[in-house]
Amino acid sequence: MKKFKHYITEIGDSTYPFEYEGSAVGGLYHHYSVKHPTDSNKDLRVSIRHDPASNRGKRSAEVSFTRKEGPKSHAQTNDMSTGESVKVFSTVHKIMKQHAESNPSITHFKFTSDKNTEPTRRSLYTRFAKNRGGTTKSDDENETYDHTIPAKNL
């Protein structure tokens, strides 16, 4: 059996095919479709939210991804085995990297994990953020962990 630490080194090794769907709400949201090769019920949508017109010093982008359940509905991806979650997160990482290259004003990416229900995901996100020179902070008010990675370190 592989140790969890092994999986963090695999991020980026293997990804699912994806394509850019386009943007919505005046360019505020950018959506990507991720196609599972054998099970369309496992298709994903990755959303990256950032304000292209922002004049603030720091330009962050918030990343979320959900599993499609039907033609237009989505559910959280918390039903993944560790091996598959690494491949999914590798795909999300590749999307973040491509999005950063297309939007050079983005300085960092943010994503969250639930404090109470996602210990495996939280651990994967925390190790990934740390591995890329990012941080993880506890948000007690929202009962989440906030993970931040500098775009230049993707």
C-alpha cells in the first residue's frame, strides 16, 4: 500500500482531458470541463473566479471543482478514492497553471476544504499548498481551511 506522502509527489503526473468552456458574469467566472474517460457521471466542472478589472495590488483567483450529477447539476467530489482524487487534483492543478499563464495578473490561487467532513482532502490540499510554497490557514468562522498558492509556483 502506498503512503499518502507518495501521492503528493504524483500531482501533475497524470490528468484527465479538459477544455475551457468560457467565462460568465463579465469575465468574473471561468469554467473548464473535465471529461472522465469511462464514466460520464464522474465528469467535473472546474470554476476559477477572479475579477479581471480589479485594480487592487493582489490579484487572487478562487478555485472550486464539482462533480456533475446530471446535465447541468453538480455535486461535491467527496466520493473519490485517494488514487482518483490525486488524478482529479492533478487535473485541477494543470488547469490552474494554464489559467495563470493566460491571466498573468493573477498572483495567487485560493481554495478551501471543510474542517469537519473532509480530512483526506484537507490533508492533500495542505500538502499541495506547502509543496508549492503556499499556506493553509484555519477559518474558524466558516469551519474551513483556506489554502493559498502563489501562481508563480504552479
